[in-house]
Amino acid sequence: ETGVTQSPTHLIKTRGQQVTLRCSSQSGHNTVSWYQQALGQGPQFIFQYYREEENGRGNFPPRFSGLQFPNYSSELNVNALELDDSALYLCASSTPRTSGSGELFFGEGSRLTVL
Amino acid sequence: GQQVMQIPQYQHVQEGEDFTTYCNSSTTLSNIQWYKQRPGGHPVFLIQLVKSGEVKKQKRLTFQFGEAKKNSSLHITATQTTDVGTYFCAGPNNAGNMLTFGGGTRLMVKP
């Protein structure tokens, strides 16, 4: 158990809809990163939040947005869903601001299916 | 942009055989991390290597970081069915705020 919790665990949406995924980071971790993992592939970095601000973004369009709250929990919002958005969305928390130099603690993920 | 490649994509082994996965980065890395993801699970951190030429062992697992800090390998001696899963390597970008993951090597072990 990493102490990182995500909700919901599974959800089904249709094209054009919007979705919000939630993540509670491990106690004491102030940095949250979101990754998208398509079936059979490695996780791809979406963005990172540190002290409620975006601290780096991967190659994802603006319809992917996020928030971090004062308690370090975070949300990932995806608007205008497309079929290719079907994937496992992973939240990872970490202690150092530069999560690339420290271990990432992943949650169980939210599996999104877009029909 | 930074790319991380892993080979092979899949490996079937008989229980007791050895297994190795290789990881190559398009850029020099400050460190490299390895994660294991069981089927239906999430990535779990195994280890981080920082120094050029570093070798670390965890029981039957041996991790190496290349001299040029652009490649790495994971070797499992005498595989067991509990080793089943996908092994990912990952390297940070220059800003250190994201990890680029390789495509993973899926290990299947026949009992």
C-alpha cells in the first residue's frame, strides 16, 4: 500500500463528455503527478502539481487540466473526451519537488473507458 | 524530446531460468529508476541508480547503470512465478519534474 488513493477506480463515458478523476496523496507528500497509461504501454506524463501550481506539463492538449488543493490532493479533468482517452490514469505522489530525482508512489489508478 | 526504449517487449521463460531486460535513453540521465507492474496493478518502485557504472542487487534482482548513464539493465536470476509482471525503466527530464518511462518488458513465467 502506497497511501495514495484514487477515485473512481473504473468509469465509462461517451465521446464528448467530461470527466474528473481524484487523487489523495500520501501523507507528507506535497507533489502530485498524473500519468496516462494506455493498454500495453508505459505511463506517459500528463502534468505535475506542487503547492497548488502546475509544475511541468507533458505533451497533452489543454482539454487535460488539473488542480491541487491545500491538503495536496489533486484532480485531473478531461473535457471533450475522445476514444483515445481510454486508458489507466495514474496519480503519483512524491516528497521532493523534483519528482524525477525521487521515488514515485503510485495509486491504484482510475480506468477510463470512452465509448 | 527524451526517449526511453526497452527490449525485449515480451519474454516467456521457464521457472528457474534467468531473465534480462535492457533500457536505453536518448539522453544522458541523472538517475534511472525501475518499476514493476503486476497484471491489473499499478507501477511499484523497485530501485534508483545514480552513479555511472553502478550495480545494485536486491535478492535475485541485479540492476546496472551504464558508464555513460544512458543505458541500464535488470537481470533476474532463477525466475519464480512471483516475478510475473511488466518491468519499466524511467528517467527524469533535465528539469527533474517528470519521468519518461520505457515501453516496458512483460515477463511471463511458466511453472
